[in-house]
Amino acid sequence: MVKKAPRRTAERILEVTLDLFNRFGEPNVSTTLISAELNISPGNLYYHYPAKDELINSLFDRYERALSELLNASDGVRDVEDAWFFMHTLFELIWQYRFLYRDLNDLLSKNRRLETHFQWVLKNKTRSVRALLDGMSRSGALSIDSREIEATATSMVVLLTYWLSYEYVRDPRRALEPESAQLALLRGAHHVLNLLVPYLEPGQRMHLLGLVSAYNNPAEN
């Protein structure tokens, strides 16, 4: 049996760092802890990433690339079923890099690059949600006054951006643990799409309620 080639150290460092950041929060994870978790010397870690900010920026670059690709899929959303799948997929990506959202304000205050790039993230999320609303409107799934689109899109983006913070405040001990992920993501998708209820065509509104009943635990809503 041919052995797999060992993963590159730089890649392993990012994977372990992401896991630690997600578990404990970026401010609570030192480079010493990261190197200890990897069982490598601090010098080896610094060789690949001379500063903690470089680890953060490298992880953010990965998130940004994946997000950009995903947001383009909003152009294909035509109904509630499409929107549900799109939102849940988006929340899954946010969950994968949840340390960014858990510690967002702290990270932005310390990292100028993240500050500027996260403004791009907000703009592109908003553009993507506007495309989603436009596609659903053209297909007849919803009817919304053009004067309401901007405010509705912004409200949806605010929920997308701060939903995990809400979950954390709601249950600090368990909210960001892996076993809580599925319900947290379903709740997030539900509440973002619930903003569309006043504009949905009656059949689409019933379909959304059906999806919520099928996938969410009613006691958790």
C-alpha cells in the first residue's frame, strides 16, 4: 500500500489554528498553544507564519475566496427552495470560519487588513442578497416594491453577519460547539428568510413554513 505524502507543515498549521480559533476564540489562542498542539517548535511556526496576524489573514483569505464563489450562486435563486439551500450553505461556510464572527469587532479593531476586507464582504453579501430578491421577484415567487429592496437586503445581511453572535449570547456555554451547529444554522436560515414572508407568494409562503417544520425543532424557534 502506497503511503500518502505528508501534508505540508504550513497547511497543517492553518488547519490546527482554525480549529483552535473556533474552539476557544482567537484572543484566547497564542502561537505557543498552536505550536504545542502541532508538536512543533515555535521557531518552526514562525518560519511559516512570522506573526499571529499572518495566520488570521491567511485563514480570512480562504474564507473570502470560498465566500466569493458561493455568493455568485445567488444569481440562480428563483424560489424558496433555492433560497433555503443557498442560505443554509452560506451559514455552513460562516460556521466553518466562525471565529471571525465570534470575535469580529475585536479582530477588526486590531487588524486593518481585515477591517477593509470585511467591508468588501458586507458589500458583496448585500449585492448577492439583492440578486436573490431580484431572481425570486422575476420568477413570481415574491412581490416587493423596489423601494423596499435595499432595506430588506441590508436587514438580511445584518442577520447573516451577527446571527452567531446572537446564538453565543443566548447560550455562551454551548452555542458555538459542534453539536449545536445544525440547529444554529437552521435557525439562522429560517430567521433570515422569515424577513421575506410579507412579500412571498402564498404558495411560497406555505412552502417556507413547511421547510421550517420539516428541518427545525419547533421548540428551538
